Amino acid sequence: MDTSKMIKAYCLKTKEKNVPMHDAVVTKTARGGYMASGHDGKGNKMAAILSEAKALQAIADGVAKKDF
């Protein structure tokens, strides 16, 4: 898979920045924001807060699933 289109986030467990998120699922928060959750490929869970444009672009590119 092309990692340039994947959502990138900070991994709290390994302290790495810009780690590509695998199996990302985009959800909408109660206040109307967007959040992606997934894992780093090594089993460590990750989450990232996204803008509406980035969230919808990730869904359109096929790198994230829509959960709202």
C-alpha cells in the first residue's frame, strides 16, 4: 500500500513521530470533529485528531474506513 496517502500519527508507546496508521477507522466526535484510530503495524494502538478535509480525503483515498 502507498504509505504517502496513509494517515500519520504519533505513537505514544514507541515515541515515534509520523508513523503510518494501518486499518484506520475515522469517527466523528460528539463536538463535530474527526478522529482516526488504528495501529502501527506492530500491534500498538494509535489515534489522531484530523481536520474534516483530511478525514474525508483519507476515506476517499481508501486508506480509512468511515464509521459515522
